[in-house]
Amino acid sequence: MGISVRAKMLCISITHYVANRHVSFLPVLSGSEENKSFAKATPGGKLELYIDASTSAYDVFEVGKEYYVDITLAE
């Protein structure tokens, strides 16, 4: 049985290193009715990623933009 959860996160910082980037996200708290709904379910937390420079995800994220994060049970 596949279990999945969707969160909505705000990119708060990107730190550039030689071979990768460190990208940090916090749950959205306000800005729209949808964000308020997400904030009730995930009022706190943090997501941090290190993204290798050789991947297509390297240039995807921008500080100040919101992103959906889908988490699905790996079976």
C-alpha cells in the first residue's frame, strides 16, 4: 500500500560550494489560503538538500520560491 504526504515548502537559502549547493527549505506559513491549509498540517520543520553540480536539479531552486514536496513510502 503506497502512503504519500505532500508538503509545501519555501526555499530560504542556497549556499554555493565548488561541487554542490546546499538548499534549505521551511514549511510555508502564510501568503495564500492554500498555504494556511498546509501550515495547519506542517507548522514547523526544515528540509536541507545538497545537490551535486553534475545533476539536472542543480539549477532548479530559487530563494523565495515555494515548492511542493511529495513523500511516498518506498516499498
